[in-house]
Amino acid sequence: MKKGTSLQGYVPLRRDPAHASEMVSQVLFGEQFRVLETRGDWHHISLDFDSYCGWVGTNAIHLFDAGDDEMTGPEDGYRMVTGPSVTLVEKGAKTSGKVILPAGAVLPGTSGKIVKICGREFELLSEDGIVIPGPHVDPEVIGMEWCSIPYLWGGRCGFGFDCSGLVQTLCRMTGIALPRDSRQQAEHGMTINFIHETRKGDLAFFENSEGEIAHVGMLMGGGMILHAYNSVRLDRFDQQGIFHGEKKAYTHKLRVVKRMNPDG
């Protein structure tokens, strides 16, 4: 079986095998995937982390045989980029060898400036803005750094987020794995029935006019919610939904609040 990874900041994951096709998600630096099908210069893949499927171009990825330990990096865990971006420089590269990594990118290994992956060696210019995922990570501290990052359909990194990509990435940094889409995410966790029982880190899901889950955000302290709506932003939240600060109106109708770490 063939596997692969991205050695770019991110690679678009497309609905169909064409550059003009809709970007449904992204493969971030260091993330691995399985190749399901090859069609010309395109590969149909499934991401290891969330099993999301789509098409990536051959020139944008690095393939290897499953079980090739030299290609996958250290087995002692991984780190994630939390800052808006960090820089890697490939050692011995013929060109600049510089790779700009967005928030959400994955670095094999849990320490050190040297990153080895797919037989290549990179060096971090700084270890600032990088964490080992786990419950010790405060999503509010990280999320506030991301305010004003633009909204991007299919985005799940610091170069642009959609609503479900934002909360999936924040939860991943706290050690919680969630599916990619908001409707799938809403099927997880424990329902919180009363607003006064909510706490920081809970996820609030919102419905459209057809009653379908269409938006999600993460609750912060002080009755605020972080969500991706035109950009990553902070708005007021109550039992009705999201009250937009500039529009002075409710923009999203609350459906349900879920706690993904009920024991946390």
C-alpha cells in the first residue's frame, strides 16, 4: 500500500481530480495519508487523522511504501504549529529550501530544531509557536492569536480556516480528535443543556433555515465564542446564538452545545 505526506505548508484536497475543482480540505505539512486510487497525475487519498477523502496532485506530495520507517520520522509523537506561521529551512537544498508552515502543521518528534521526514532534513528557525498536543494546551490562548485570519472554504490552517476546520484544529491541539465537518462533529461529545453550565472549550453548533447543522464555534470565557465567519473572530454568545459585534444582530441560530472532553 502506498502512503504519502505533504512537504509543503499545505496541499489542497479537491473534490475531483482537477485543479479547478472545489477545495474540500487540506493536507498540512507532516500529515500522512493512504492512497486509494491513482488517475493520471492525481491521487485519491484518505487522511490518517480524520479519514477525510479527496484528490491531490502528484507534484504536490511525497509518496512512500507503507511501513517504511525512514520516511515517517520519529515514533515518539509529534508537535504542532500554533503561531500564525513558522519557518523551516531544508539542509542542503539547491534553492532557498525555505518552507513556511501555517498553524496546524505537524512536525515529527517532540523536541529539537531538527526535523527529519521522508529522508530529508529541515531546521526550524525558532521553536516559538510550537506545542506538543495535549490537555495542557489552552485553546483560548492559541485561538486569540488567530483572530483576523481570513475565512477560507476548505481551510484548516493558519493561512485560512473554515468554521469546522478552525475547531477541529484547536481541538487537535488539546489532544481531541474530531471529524472534519461540523455535522459530523456534532455527533460527538456530551450535550450541555443549559447555557450557564457551559465552559471554555465547549463547541456550539448552529443550524440553517432548513434545520441542518451549518456552523460551529468554540466557546471562550466571558460569554464569547471564537468562530470563522468572514475571518476568525470573537463574538457574543447566548441561548439564541451568535450576536455579531459589528452588525448588531444575531447571525447564527443555536442548535446544541457539546463538550468533547467531559472528564477534562
